[in-house]
Amino acid sequence: MKIICGIDEAGRGPIAGPVSAAAVVLPRDFPRDLLKDSKKMSPSAREKAFARMLAMKVPVGIGWSWPEEIDRINIHKASLLAMSRAFGAMGCLPDEVIVDGLYIPDIPTSARAMVKADALVPEVMAASIAAKVVRDRWMIRYSWFEPDYGYERHKGYPTRAHREVCLRLGPSPIQRLSFRVR
């Protein structure tokens, strides 16, 4: 059986926090009915799918790019860097790699990019879910240090409340300074 790795990222759109990425290889017996495009899943459904991945010891690599990197190299390059780091952290070499989107990160094997793979390919769906869950968890934990910014609610996305608190208090330490607040 061919070993397929899916790679996707989460957190390109926020104005604060890191971008995360995941690389995932699903075993044949993974319950694929738990998977779909992470953007169309509730937080509890994503958590349930991710918990199953961990319980089944699914190879999952997580990579990050931090706000300073995003500001320095831009969100596109930072997303690809997080994907490359996720692939390196996964710990296995698959037969095929499918990356959601148009671009392929720098990884030590051939890969193909596929638009909307996060809605079509189970391994990419799983990567999308893993990346989203770990980023959301990180933002919730960070909110403990900066409770005035409401990161536990909006996860760094540019909601009205987030933009208003940034204008009132100034940028938080995890703000992406190259992104516009207004």
C-alpha cells in the first residue's frame, strides 16, 4: 500500500500569533468519517478527530512560523516554512506527498500541490484539522498571558473586537506588525 502524507497549514489570515502546519500519514484503518475540511467542522469535531489521531499514534508532524518570521519573510514564505518544519517533525518518509494549495514547501522528497486538497484528500483533511487544533490551543493558552486581547475567542483573526483592542492598547507581543489592524 502506498504511504501518502498530507500537508496543510492554519493561521494565514490572523493578525496575531503563529502560523501552524501539520504533516499527517493516515493508517488504513483510520475512521475517515471523522474527517472533512477543517473549516467546515465545529471545534469539538476537530478536537475529536485530532484525539483519534493521537490515540491511534498516527504520524503527525507539527511545524510553526512565529510572528517575527511572518513579519520578516511574509506570510506565504512563513507558511511554507512551517510546512517544511512539520514534514521534518513527522518522522517518516512517505511514497507520496500532497500539499493543500498552489505551492510546495522545501522538503526532501517530491510532492504535488493540489488546490482544495483539504476538502478532497483524507490525509490533507487530517493535516488541516491537526494544524487548526494545535494553533487554536496555542492561542487559547497564550490568552492566559494577555487576557485583555481576547485571543481565546477570536484566535488572532481580525475581528472588530480584536482590532479595537489593538488600537486601544497597542499591539500585543504576538501581533503581526506587518499586517494592518484597521
